[in-house]
Amino acid sequence: MTPEIKGFLLLSVLKMLFVFTVVMVGVALLTLMERKVSAWMQNRLGPNRVGPGGLLQPAADGVKNILKEETFPSAANPVLFVVAPALAFIPALLLSGVIPFAAPLPLDFDFTLPVLGRFVQHGPMPMVVADVPVGFLFVIAISSLGVYGIALAGWASNSKYSLLGGLRASAQLISYEVALGLSLIPVLLLTGDVSFSRIIAVQQSGLWLVFPLVVSFFVFLVSGFAETNRLPFDLPEAESELVAGYHSEYSAMKFSFFFIAEYANIVTVSAMVTTLFFGGWDIPFVAIGTAKPWAVLTLSPGPIATLLTGAAFFLKLMFWIFFVMWIRWTLPRFRYDQLMALGWKFLTPVTLGYIMLVCVVLYVAELAGLGQTLALHLVLTGVSVVCAIALFFLVDRGMIVSGSAARRARRAGLRPPQRLTASF
């Protein structure tokens, strides 16, 4: 083994230990964050008994789940009942290793350790565990495997409530993966690559893709809520209908694995939104090693730039995680037919039409000689804003997506029910 390969392996192990440790500890703290956010929104205190300000509540919950009695339904499938939580947990944890979380760090070292030998590293080290060239295709492929754990958990429990939750989750995840995958095709068309590093570089030389591809961003965000089984799309866990859904028969650490997987998926979706549409680790008006339009400050690659970009990525990530929690305590749960109709009858056709629109705009821009990234982004921004205004205006008016009461009123020729407004 050459010293260069040994240096690469050493750095990969260090990055892996860092990222997975941060993710596991962070997922535990996110449970505390959600309880604090929900308490703040409901004018409550939230956890405040274990540790200062309740900071040790996740540790107490972990100890409780480890020491709690494991239940095993007598009629459950003995193998699949145990394997299902791992099948949901492992794909969710793997995805945190392929998303860049900071600018590459230049490293130059050459040292020798007893027995292990010589280690060499020259050049920039990507701040990602595995900089896979397939990028977001890997994320879509691996995240789709999580449905097996949920479906098997519902089936192996030999409970009608769990089975219905597993079936709901399967139909929901498969349905919204279509819209989620289609929403990323305009990103591929505009950047010409599926690699996260390349997508971030394109956003550095132009605009963040949330501006030229605002419709794709909206569809991806909504599909992400459905993919993570979060409100208002938590039908597989609807306690008012299914007790607790697909994990009704689970307890102790097997039960915890499903929630760890859920929060890990929230982190993944938030990191994907940050990377694909909000520049990833890019800092607005700051150029790092490359030319950038509207740059006010230019930094050379180094430890300071890596720390600053890592902090910027963390702040963006936490904003979107907070947004997911905010939506949970703001919007009511959809009915299941509304959930499926939104995915198949609205998001999928809208995304297909938007792909055709982006293709036409890119073709016309190429004929007009708009080869520069910034100019092309500005043109697409104008087109997408017009498209988004028309789309959201129709949605807001209830012409495309509307409640059952409005549909029944239109069929009967009556005036649709008006929204309730508070007067102060």
C-alpha cells in the first residue's frame, strides 16, 4: 500500500468518526430541540428537569430505552421483526457521509508511524466522508431502501394497525419519490452534473438554485416532508387512526431506532435542500479561491475558510431543521386521499411541465448565446418567478388543490366556504 493511499484512508477514517459522531449526538439533541420548539410555540416550558434547562433529557431517554423491557409479540415473525428497525436505521445513517459540509481543506503532511509506516497527503481534502461522483443519485437510491424497514416492521408485527401503517408508508414513500426525483432533473439540466461538489461550484459562479429553480425547490421540499413521514404527512403514524402506526408493537431500543432514523432523515433532507438550492457551504458575497459575482470579500483556501464555510452550512442546516419542526406544529394532518392526490395529481404533473419549461428556456438561451452561468441563472429566475406566481395563485385560490368542502360546494353550485379570520 502506497503512502498516499494510507494517508487517504487515515483521513477518511477521521472524517467518518467525526461525521457519524456528530450525527448520532445531533440526532439525540434534535429530540430535545423539537420538544423545546413545540413548547415555545404552545407557550409551555418543555423539558426542564434533567440537567440545566433540560439539556440531559436525551441522555435520560437513551438510558430509559436501553433499560426498558423488550416486548416481542407471540405471533410476530421472529427474524424480520428484529431486522426491520436496522433496515430503517442504516440507510438513514449512511446518507450523512456523502454531503459536503465545508470548503476543502488544504493539507500537506508526510510522517511515519511505528509499525504502520509512512502517511502522505498533498493537496485539498474534501470535507465529506465519501465524495461520490453520482451525488444526489446515491442519496435517492439509498433513501428509497428505508421503506423496506418500515414495510417489514408493519408486516412482521402481525398487527392490523401496524400492517396498515406499513402499507401507508410504502404507498406514500413510493409516490413521493417520483415527484422528488423529477424535481431534481432541472438541477441536473442546469448544472450538467449530479455531483454535490459540482452543484455547489455552479452556485458559487452564479445564483443559488432556489432562485432559477424555485418550483423544483418547492416540490422537493414538500416531497421531503412526505419522505420523512413528518406532519402534515405523518399518515403512517396517525395515532388517532393507527395507535402508533407501523411501530405499534415495538418497544425499548427497537422503537428508538425508528425515531433515530426519522431524525436522521430530517437532517439528510435539510442538508439536501441546503446543498442543492441554497449553495451548500457557500457564504453569500464571499469568494473562496474562485471568482464570484458580487463578491465583497475574497478568502484563500485554508483552515479559516473551512471553519467559516462549515459554520455557514451548519446555520443553514439548523434553519431548515427548525422549519420542519415549525411546520409540524402549524399545519394539520392531511387525509390519506388528499395526500396521494397531492403527489400524483399535482406535484408530479407540475414537475413534468416544469422540466419541459426548463428545457425550452435552456435551448433558447443557448441559441441566444447566453452561455455564462450568471446570465442563464438570471433568465431562468425571471421565468421561474412568473411560473411560481401563476402556480401559487392558482393553488391559493383552490382551483387545483382544494379541500373536500370546496369541491363539494363547486359540484353543488354553491359558494365555497370562506376562511375564518380573527378580529382583534
